[in-house]
Amino acid sequence: MTSTLTPVRKRSALTKGQLPKYAPYVVLGVALVLGAAILALIGFNAFGWGVVSAILFAAGLVGWSAAVEGSRKAKDKLATCLVVGAFLVALLPLISVIWTVMVNGIPGLLNPGFLGTSMNGVTGVFDNRAAEGTGPVIGGIYHALIGTLQITLLATVISVPVGLLTAIYLVEYGNDRPLARAITFFVDVMTGIPSIVAGLFAAAFFFAVVGPGTKTGAVAAVALSVLMIPVVVRSSEEMLKIVPNELREAAYALGVRKWRTILKVVIPTAISGIASGVTLAIARVIGETAPILVTAGFATSINNNVFGGWMASLPTFIYTQILNPTSPSNPDPSSQRAWGAALVLIILVMLLNLGARLIARVFAPKTGRR
Amino acid sequence: MTTTSLTSSRGAGRAGDKVFSGAALTAGCLILAVLFGVALFLVIQAIPAFTAPAADIQGGEGFFAYIWPIVIGTLIAAIIALAIATPVSIGVALFISHFAPRGLASGLGYVIDLLAAIPSVVYGAWGAAFLAPQISPAYGWLAANMGWLPIFQGPASATGKTILTAGIVLSVMVIPIITSLSREIFLQTPKLHEEAALALGATRWEMIKMSVLPFARPGIISAVMLGLGRALGETMAVALVLSSGALTASLIQSGNQTIAAEIALNFPEASGLKVSTLIAAGLVLFVITLAVNMIARWIISRHKEFSGAN
């Protein structure tokens, strides 16, 4: 008596007019195969394969969507493809730069004595011999490392107190007075000073005060401070601003003086953010080339005195080794040294960036007893 | 009863307050003094270049004949950089703020920040050693097929060390700046606007077009202006990548020069009047970037009043 109804499977009205879930994968597979086929006709290379496949993928997915889902959904798919494509395009140079520096830099870094010797006495004769394969690539970056560390350290010693105190003035004493507003505005302006102009300023200042042609590590440190101070001010200001007012009021209520409150309550609460901001500022200036180029000159030997004599630094070392190779007829040993130095510089900057994140996490103020 | 101990203030505390607030004030004023000093010392050192007889300046036709080709060159490089960087950065910022899975977003933002962390001299070296040789066949193709456009006029540079390559390297350096600023602004879009658009049946792209982009337009403009400030002043990418020369309209021949690269290439060996000329060129660059940055800040501050949750 009971007649069994065989259910007729049909697509629900809600999912009608939609691409199936697997659509992107199918289109991607087809695009990759087609791309490889097209590239095989005109000569295969990985970069061209990626570009052609990406274009085919976007065209295929958008076309299919337009046929099934209508123009609105198709436009949405097109925008998604473009946005994801923009992100991938932005990643290309990052990967390419890091790859180039690794491939070219590791042989330079592995040269014996690369980190421990200077370029003192290294002449084109040695480089010609190295290029002919009858001698090792000698010379290293010890003098440049010393210079970079000393110049950056001096710049930090100048900028951190000035920057931090300014941030304290802006947050704790400024009260939106005209002076505070002027300082905020000009700090913003300072952020935009081109690095080479900061270098020229330091050079012009020391030329006028000490004497024409004064080029030492200290001049470079002043130039870097001009670039570093606004960064320190902005990051410390942000950090001091987010310290809850209740902490300050509690301290005042206990009769603590304002300066003791700032030193013992406000700064310890914000110290993790301030320290990571300072580390990021150091990472920003340690790679600056142009200001050091016009203020510290070039040196090939070790100079331990920041206040006298020309000084080398890692960025200017890279720059001069590439533009003026030690041996003009055989630039390969020089470019090997330059890439080695670039690798060291990138590692330094990445370590500083990582350090900043670590500081921010480890020294973050403890929140309650949960 | 004599004076109460509450109103009498003595001891180290009061002096400490004075010293501390004084130090903070001094530091603030020092920054103003430094900026004033930047302008003052640049002007003092640059004056000889303006007053010297025209024949003594490099090129022999006075300072302005010397400066205007490199000002144009600077603008060309910066405009190429922005033309590439602006759409890419807005796309990347949208990807991070509205397209990427929530868990990935902050990590992806960090990856883009890494682009900013790489020192400019490394970008310059990469542009000269890797990008220029790779891209020169494309210039040959452009010269052969699009040569009727003045900007692609042949013969193309065989080394690829042209102003277009320099502009591409500059755009890579500008992308993280525009991206991080626009991302901040996209994230500030009122959530209610977005949800209202989606609830009315808008697709994601329509939602972005109707609620996110109109809200963020002033922010994007100022982010692009700040990127322009960076591109104008960037030195190393141009100094290492471009084989400089006289001002030419073609972007794929060697030629053109920017102010910053001109200073970096010549300052170390300069002396006498040449130093003044270069410092005067730096002053011109300072004024240009200052104007660009101030316009950008003005747009931001005007925008601030009606941003936020409204």
C-alpha cells in the first residue's frame, strides 16, 4: 500500500545561480595547465608562467561567474582577484630582495676574516688575483661594523633623552598649549625631512661652527639624531598617552610629587612600548646611507674615535664597494664584499625588529591577577 | 599654630618638580631650535650659490639653470613611483583589512612592514644588480612597439639603468608607507556602515565601494602625499640604479637625475662653491618635501574632526 516516493534531488533555490565550492580550484588547475602550454610555445620561465596563469585564472573565474551568477557577483570576483593580486605583487620584491641578498651575500660572508678585518691595505692587486682564481678574496667589514655601531650608539644617546623628555612634556605638561601644539606640528614636519637633507644640515652646521670640511662620526650621529628624534617622540607620546589616568590620580592622591609620579608610575607602565619604539627607531636609522655619506666620509681603516677622522659604516661600505670597486677592472670581489655587508646589515635590522616585538611582549605591564 | 605643614613645601620634592618640568620643556624647545637650525644653516651655507656669478656655477649658466632639470627629474621619478605604488598599496591594504582571514591579517601586516625595514642601500643594490638587467628586454620591447610615445622613445638603454627602473625601485620603498596608513584608515570605517551595506544585499566589493572608500578618501590622499614626500627625498635607490645624464623625455634611456642622488654622488668630493651649490639644491628639496608634507598633514587634520564613530 505504501508507495515509496523516490526523492528527486534538485538544487535548492537558495544555492541556485551560485558557483560550486570547487570552482576556484578547477579554474586554477586549468589556468596553470594552459599557462604552461602557452609558455611552452614562447619559451618557458617561472615568472612568465605565474603571470600568465594569474591572468587566465582571473579571466576564467570572472567569466564563469558572469555566466552563472550575473554581473554583480562577477564584479565582486574581479575585485577580489585584483586585491589578492596586488598583495602577491607586493610580496614579489620582498622575496626577490631577500633571495638576491642571501644568494650573493653568503659567499661574501663566508670569506675568511670577513667580520674581523678591515679594508686597510686591500688594493686592486689582491682583487685581480682573486678574480683570476690565484688568491682568496681578502678584506672585510670590521671597520664598517665599528663605525655603524658607534655612530648609531651616539645617535641613540643623543635622541632618546631629547625624544623621551619631549614626549613627557607633550603628554604631562603640554595641556594643548600653543607651544605643545607647535612642537607636535614640527615633529610631524621633521618626520618628513629627507634623510639627505638631515645629513646636509649636520654638515652645514659643523662646517659653520667647527670649520669647512669637518667630517667625523659625530657629525653623522647628529644627522641621524635629526631623523631619529621625531620617531622616538611619536612612539613614546603614543605610549605615554595610553597610561590610564587613574594611575596618575592615585599617585597624586597619595601626595606624590608630579615628577616622582612620572618617573615611578607613568614611565614604568609604558616602558615596554617606549623601549620597543626606540628599538624600531634604531632599526630605521642604522640602514641610512645618504646622511652618513655626506657627513662621515669614507674610510678603509679602523677608526675607533667618533669625534675625529673619517669613519666607515656598513651602508656607505656597500655603496662605495658597488659604485667604486677596489679594482675597477675586476669588480666581482668588491660586489661580493658589498653583498656580504648587505646580508649583515639586513640581519642586524631584522634582529632589531624582532627585538622590538620581544621587548613589547616581555615587558608589557601585568594586567590584574587573572 | 604656625604655618601648616600642608602648605609649606620644602625638601627635594619641589626642586625636583622644577628641574624635571624644566628639562622636559627644554627638550621640546630644542626640537624647535633644531628645525629652525636646519633651515638657518642650510640657508647660510647656500647663499654663495645664489650670489655667485652665473659662470662659476656648474654648467656655467647660474643656479636656476642648474637646478631645474634635476627638480623635473626628481618629480618624474616620484610620479612613476606613485603611479605604481598607489593602486598596489590600496589593494594590499584592502586585502589585509577586508579580505584576508582575520587570524592572518596582523601577520600579513608584519610582512609588509618588513619591506619598510630593508635599508634603502640594499634596495639600490638589488635594483642595480638584479632588477635592471632583468627588465631591460622589456624596455627593448617598449621601444620597438610603443616608440611613437615620447616617453618610450628608443633606443632603449641596454643596461636597464633608467629613470623608469629607479621609479620602480622607489615604488617598492613607498608601498609599505601608503599601505600601513591606508590600512589604519580602512579599519576605522564605521562597522555599522559596512554591516548596513551587507544587510541590504551588497556584495563585498559593493560594500567596499559604498562605505569604505568614500570614508577613507581623504586618508588615502594624505597617505599618498606622505609617500610622495618619501619618494622625493629618497637617495640611494636613484644614486645606485640610475645612470644619470641630461634631462630627457624618454623614460627608458639613460639620463635624468634627481636632487638627492645629485647631492649624494657629488658631495663627498665637492669643495668651495660646489658645496654651496649642493647645499642650495638640498634646500630646494627641503622646501618641496616640506610643502608636500604640510599639505598631507593639513588634509589629515581636517579629516580628523569628522572621522571616528559617527
